[in-house]
Amino acid sequence: MRKREFGAALFWGLLGGLIAVKSISYKVGSLGNPGPGFLPFWVGICILLLSLCSIINSFRLSASAPSFFEGKGASRRLGLTLVSIFAYILVISRAGFLLSTLLLLGFLLKSIYPQTWTKTVIFAALGSFFSYLVFQHWLQVQLPKGLIPF
């Protein structure tokens, strides 16, 4: 078990649980008629579930497996991540949400912990498509259209 991963996951699990419990005091509503507590409730539940997965994973990690911030190349990974997110912020208004997100995910998948081109293309495309679907169509957030006019 990795103590740092377990501690961080426990913190996020408690925070997610608190967010979900507190949002119940607002009207949560339903998917068809969401109330002001709908989004915080489900975000809290998602944080809680992801932290539970991380807690389970912390017991399965070997002591030799480096985390993102440890091991060889940690400062390179951190620097690339920060620079790519900053570039994403600068490019998103001109290139649009869909293309910018696709490029960001593709870059991160190839540079941080390099994946095969097949995995990179599939996961970057699915990730950008589903995030576009959630934000644009389900939550109806106005996203920058940029080069792709939909």
C-alpha cells in the first residue's frame, strides 16, 4: 500500500462525500428537471467514486511503482503537463473546444506516459467527444466553436 496515494484518495473521498451531502440541502431535482444541487451532488458522487477506486488501487500498487511526482522524469512530466494546459488555454478560443481538447489529450497520452498511436488516437477522440457531448449538449454550456463549426 502506498501511504501518499491512500492519504490523498481518502482526502478526496471525504471531500466528495461532504459535497454530495451538503448539496442534498439544495433541491437536487432530476435529470429532466435539475435543481441547484444537481450538479454539485453528482460531482461529489463522482469524486467519491473515483477516490474509492484510487483507495482500492493504492492497496494493489507495489512499493516500487513510481507515482506521477516521483521517479525518473517526474519534473519533465509535471512541466509538460503545465505547459500543455497553458497552451490549451491560449488556443481554445481560436481552435475551438473539440479540436483543442483532442490535441491536448493526444499530446498528454503520447508524452507523459507514452501510449501506442492506436490507444492515443482512440482515447483522445473518445475523451474529447464525450466531454463535448456532456458540456455542449447535456449541460448546454456555450463552448468555443473555432475551426470546427459544431
